[in-house]
Amino acid sequence: MTEKINILFDSKIFMEALFTVTSNRSGIYFTSWNILQIMQKNNNFNIILTYPNEYENLAYLRKIKKTPFFSQFKFINVELDGPKPLIMKNIEKHKKNKNYIKMFYNYLRLVKWEKNNYTINKEIFKNAQIYISPYFAIPQSILNQEHIKKFYILYDAIPIIFPESTSPNHTEIVNSFNKDIYSFCISQSCKDDFLKYCGDKLDANKMFVTYIATNQHYIPKYDKQELLNVLKKYKIKHNPNDKYLFSLCNFEPRKNLIFTINCFLKFIIKHNIHDLYFYLGGNIYKYFKDAFTKILEESGEFKHKIKLLGYLDDSDTNILYSNSLFFTFLSKYEGFGMPPLEAMQAGTPVITSNNSSLPEVVGDAAIMIDYDSEEQCLKAFEDLYFNEDLRKHYIEKGLERAKLFSWEKTVNKMSDYIINSLQNK
């Protein structure tokens, strides 16, 4: 193709994550970040970042434009409705506010800015061919542009399968589905689930399985001293001769951590093991704290064997993966399952569930079990704790399996699908 493809890429997730609490940078944020980084290098694409109305006057927009990576992009307001009467209405409502004059002049500045840029935005929209939403619902102003091919990145059907997880954003996404929508699905399981629950609104031929990769480049890093330094940072006293299991995830019910902890306690009690600990990293929810406290109360002399590390800095996860005896991830459902892939890259054996997308990620390079089978879980613990050769086997298999996933492969596939969508009108 001689002319560049004009792509509008929704930047809202970057604005929210870059300037809020670090722990809000979820796997979806990193997925979006890696995809945009590599897509920007494609000479076939001209990428313009969009943002919603509500970000017009916020510091987020000014700050993001000054960051080294984002400074290379043009930003445009995703709306095409010209100056915003609602802002003026809001100013009238707050006339007695001491900041009224400041608000009024901000409004005049905004009107002037929009009048100057309205024609430019219209021209950009007119020439745009692709719109990509890495997370949020596609705005109506884009849905109304029939000449633009709209792409979602779909991660999982968790809010549909687990109603307690439903979010307003997910509902808006599902409500925006129609047969013209394209989507990148991060696993075959993800695609199958959306077709199962929303198949009447989607076209299966416009849904493309596009596996993602890990947030960082993990490598085997077996360094006991560095491990001690990292654990000290999280107030964990660790004897260099002790061993530990590791788990990393958000502590929500779907992650099944209470079950895994109970299996761990039964395992060490059954075999009278005193040199093994269980370290858990991730954001801690209140429900988990309550259940965890109850477990500790019932664990007696073994309660010190389980340690909550909380949210982990990205720079610390590699060393925690690599030096663990094995990694456990017995989730009830995953759209992709990035932590098992990270653990395999870091050179540690993995025990994970045999459901949803997880078999697609680990293949035969991990021990897979039913997430609710205590018998299978204890057997897997025994196999990896007592059998060094088996551990080495899964380390080698995991390292090879992990090589199948990379962001370059992800974006290359996406790029092919984008180009094909424009050729198949």
C-alpha cells in the first residue's frame, strides 16, 4: 500500500493510568501500551490519538502530551459537536463561585480552541479509515462514521459469566456491538465466549484471535541475594535455604486463592514440611482480607507460612517468579492468563487450571488441573516439590512455550487484519 492508513486510537486508558495510582495499571493498560508502541513503528500507519470531551480541560491531556512517547502523536477530541453548551450551563450554575471568572475565561478559551480546530477535526474524521478501542466503549460519534472500520480489543466475557464483576464500561461495549464491528480477541476462548453470549450482535468473520504477550521481557534470574533484597522491600524475612510457592493476581473471588491457600496448608501439614512458604502478590480486596484472616486464625502454628506481599512493583516480579519452587494460578476463568506465561518466561514450573483460555497459553508446558479439585492440587504440589527432574522438565518446556508469544507477532497479525478489512469492502 502506497498511502498510509489513517488510524484513530483511543488514548483514554493511557490518560487514566499514567496519572492515577500506579496499581491501576492493569494488564489491559500494558496490553494497550505495547500494541500502540509497536503499531506506531509500522510505516503503513498514521496514528492519531483520540480523547473524550471530559478530558478537554483536565491536566491529563496537557501532561500526556509532554511525556516522551506520547509527544510524537497528534491528539484530537473524539466528539464532533463543536463548542460545548453544557460547560456554559455549568458555569451559569456556579456564578457565585469565586472561581467563576476563571471558569468563564476557560470556557471562552475552549470555544476559541474548538472553533479553530473544528474544521481540522472534521477533516481528520473524514480521512480516517480505522478506529481502535483498546478498552472503552466506542463513542457514538465514531459509530456514526460509516466509512470508518471500528475495532475493539476484547479480553474476556468475565462480566457476563460472573455478573458480580459487571462494569458500566463493559455494558456499554456490549450495547455498542453490531455486525459491522471488528474485534481482536486475545484467545480462542475469548472469541467463543463472546459468540456464545453476544453472537446475535457480532459477525464471527470479523473476530480475529490475536494472542497477546507479557508486560515485560522476563528471563530466568536465579539470584538469592537479589531475592532477599526484594522480599525485604515488602517486609518479608526469608531464610536463603527456605523455599516458596508464588502466586500473582488480583485477590478477587474468581482467582480462587482461598482454595489454593487451603490446599497449601493441607500439603505442608500432610508431609510435615517446615521449609516451604506461600507468597502472594497482587491487589488485596476486602472480601479476601476477611477470608484470609479466618484462615490464619484456624491455621495455628502454620499461619506464618503464608505471606501477603500486596501490589508488586514491575521491577520485582521477575526475581519473585524465577526463584519460586513453582507458580500456582488456579483461576476459575481467564480471557488469556498472562501470569502463567510470565512465570514460564522467568523459568519456573507452573500449576494452572485447565479451563477457559489457560490451555491455549500453557499448552503441555505446565501441570493443568481442575480448579476445584483438592486431590489434583495436592498431587501437583507433591509432584513438583518432591521431583526435581520433573521441575526441570517443566522449566524447559515452559521456556520453549513462552517463545511462541511476542508483541511483534501480536501487532503483525493485527496489522494484517486491519489491511485486509480495508481491502474487503
